Amino acid sequence: MSKQFRLTRRSAIKAIATSTLAIPASGIYSPAIAQQRDRVIFGTTQEPVQFNPLLYVNAGVENIPESCMFDALWEVNEKGEFVPNLAIRIPTRENGGLSADGQIWRIELKRDVKWADGQPFTAKDVEFTYQTIVNPRVAVRSRSGMDLIKNFKVMDPYTIEIELDRPYVPFIWAWQDMHIVPSHLLAAEADINTSSFNTNPVGTGPYILRSRTPGSHMVYEANPNYHRGPPRIRQFIHKFIPDLSVAYGQARIGEIDYFTQVPPDRWVEAAKLPDRTFFTLPYPAVQFIYFNCGKPQFRDPKVRKALYIALEMQKSIDDLYFGTNERTLSYLHTSHWAYNHDLKEETPNPQLAAKMLDEAGWKVGVDGVREKEGVKLKFSMSTTTDVASRRACQALFQQNWKAIGVEMEIKNMPASVVWGEYTTRSQFDTLLVAWEPPVGMDPDYTNRASSKMIPLKTGSGANYTQYENKEVDRLLDEGIKQMDRSERKKIYGRIQQILLEEVPFAPQCGLRNGQIFHKALQGVRPNQYVTSKAWNVYEWSWG
């Protein structure tokens, strides 16, 4: 662990954030409005491209408009506790909202909620959201749990009852992660995938989208009729700065009020900024190398394993992330209750990697690149163009693979391209990507590892690697039904063992964010259990 990381971990996790500069409608900064405290500028390096929360979401960046404009039935706070949002209470066995076997959920809804266009929110909206999620013609981001619903009943305008065909332990997480959309606007749409709603949304959330300048920023205005009370800050501005160093520089001098991606090499500096408070926070995501198992180079698990163990994973963390991220051998952070601590580190071992490739029939050709049956062990790796640390990782991995006769081309593109059909339709060779667990903080990984969740083949899910393993499918089905945590831990421990042996995705590190806020901003509550840093934006205020 580096000195920088030890220093920042001692930084207090406080509520703080934003500068005094603001963006007028033109998108140009003006000193004349520098003293206004009725707006906050939130900066990210990536730009959200669609705003329907049921469709594919680029986690982190598109969760920001989701938090601004939409509500879920409940949410999870910074303590990891579920708290009601559109629902009156969290269903439990004690309050009668959950049956003893965990299969029947009775949910009561708030009666004072309106959509931003003034129409009332009712149980019909929740029912429509569910129907959209399970509609095979809609490219939703996840059906986890929703596909297990046997009966969905609207008991009255503010009460629903859901019956599952079998217990599904992560079901509470599934609804926490699923924001509700309006039936009155979308029910008549011929194709929700291409609806204008996806870029001009109407929600029940604390803010209303007023304008969007592609490549620059989005402007939201406070929803005066928000059911939890009007936001205390009138205007929320989401600004996009593709270059991470430039973005941090703007945050450092006050052109951005809230920035959550402080580069690891600037953590010590950020901690000393006089009008900011810097802190670090675990981010519920693991960074991987994704192998497209549908490509001929990667169909053999032995090849994927060899490519994985040739890499200097710990070096990439120590040298390129300054020790700020944590090595993990799984899709889970090592701090997760279901993490398998018996997993063994096998990187780097280039000698064994070369031997395995020889045994698999991939021989070094006259050009120094391995080949088999006319196919070169040559491929591309893609990520977004905006993150220098990932580009540095790619360069290191490129060198590691070249040393064993493997050629990798770096092929980076804007986020809107990489995370579009290039990913969702499995068009890539390999990706360098960070994903959070698909069902909140539950260890269920069905959406990313089940053969039933390959969108190119089934039309749904997020198994973009096209990985198929019958034992993993069986274990995933067992894991979601098992209510005993110790038994669940065994199931997911075995799943992690198989995934590390067959390597459809090679885990690199569990992420940790460095964030800075202006000391005058109050109400920000850092939350390691969610991907959106604006999860409680309606509570923010200037002190």
C-alpha cells in the first residue's frame, strides 16, 4: 500500500462541496454571477447519452440524471440501510409486507406524488415499469428478479402485491436499483427503445431537465412539487470534461463544485486544498479485462487463463494507480461478505503463460506473433479515451503480452461509442472496464455471467463476454434462492473459483474514488453502496 493511500484513508468522510462559479444558459462562466448560491456544478469526464432508467445505463455517469429525475420504490443510504422513497415503508415479515416464505411482497405507495408534468403517480406506473422490464422487445439493462414474478396485482391505486415463483433473495436490491417510469407517457409508445422520452424524460424526481448542450453540459431546475420537499438548490448543472486532468484542474480552481474522479496522483495535493475537503470512498465496482468468448482467439478457457496470468496486475495498481485501488481476484471487492478469500493470486507468471499457450496449440510464428489454424493471437483492447490511468494500464498489458508472443492493439473511443452497441452487441475483442454488481450489493452475478443473459443471443442481460458454463448457470440459480447466508457464501465462493479458472473477465482491482467538495456545500452524504454520487441531491444546500 502506498504512502499516498495511507494518508488519504485517514481523511474524514464529510459532507462538503462546490465552488462559487456557475454556468449561465449560454454555457459560459461569468464573474457577475459568481456569488450566486442557487446552483451547483457537478463534473464528470463522461457524458450521459440516454435518460430512460430502464434501458442500458453507463454506471456512474448516467446514474446522475437518473438520481436527478427519477425515484425508486426505496433506496439505500450511506449506512447500507434501505429507506422508503415512493413506497411508504420497506416490506418486511414484521410489518406484514413480506410473506414467511419470501415469495409474496405487498407494497404500499405514497399518495402525494406527481410526475413533473403534474399527472399523479399511482400503482399503474409501477405495474407498467414491471411490464416494460419483462418485455423481450425492450433492451432493458437488467431483468434480474423481475423475470421471477409469477403474479403482479394492482390491489388499488396505491397498493401492489407481487408473487414470485420462488424465493429471490436479492429482490429488495432489484427494486432499489429500478426507477419508475410514467405509464401515461410511455404506454402508447410503439418502441420504447427509440422513444423521444429517452432524451426528454419526465420523472417524479427532485429535478427537471431544462436543457442539454451535447459535449458541454445539462441544466436541471428544481422540481417545486417534489414529494420529499423542493430541493434547496434551484439549479443543478452536470458538466462534461473529457480529459481527466483538465476536469480535475477545473475542480481545483472552482469551475466545478463537486468532482468525484480526482486522479490518484493528485490525491495528496487535493487533500491540502484550502477551500475543499478531500476524502476517499470505496466504489462498488471492479475493473476487469473483458474477453469476448465469441471470438476465435478467446474460445478456449486455457488461452484466456494464460493471457490473464501473463499480466502484471499488482504492478498496474502500485505504479499506475499509486496503490489507491485494491487487488481483487473476483467480481467482488475483498471487503464483501461473499468474497472468496481462498482464491490464489497467479499473476504475473509469463513463463507458465507461454507454456500454456504452447500446449493449447498457439505457436509463435515467423513474425513473433502466435497463431493457430490460420488465426493470429492478435486483438484489440478498448476503453474510453478520457482516462489516462486506463491508457497506461493498456500500455503495460500490451508489453506483458508482447513478451509471450501476443499482439494487442489499443483501440480507444469516446464513452458514447464504447458503451453503446460496441459493448452491448459484443463487437469488441477485449475491454478494459469497471462494472458494479448488477443487483445492488448482492453477490448475484446472473446478469453478467449466465448463458441466459447474453444479449447478442437472448436479447437481454449484460453477459457481453458471451461466456457459457452450465455449472455456473446452475450455481447462479441456486444462489438467488438460498436464504441462509453461510450457504450462499459457499455457492458464490464456488462461482468465483470457476470464473477465476476460466477467466471470461480478468479482475484487476476494486475501485476507490478520490472526491473533493467545496466546504460550503452541505447535505452531501458519501455512500459506498450506490454508484450515483448524486443519490441524495435533493438534500444538498449551500451553507
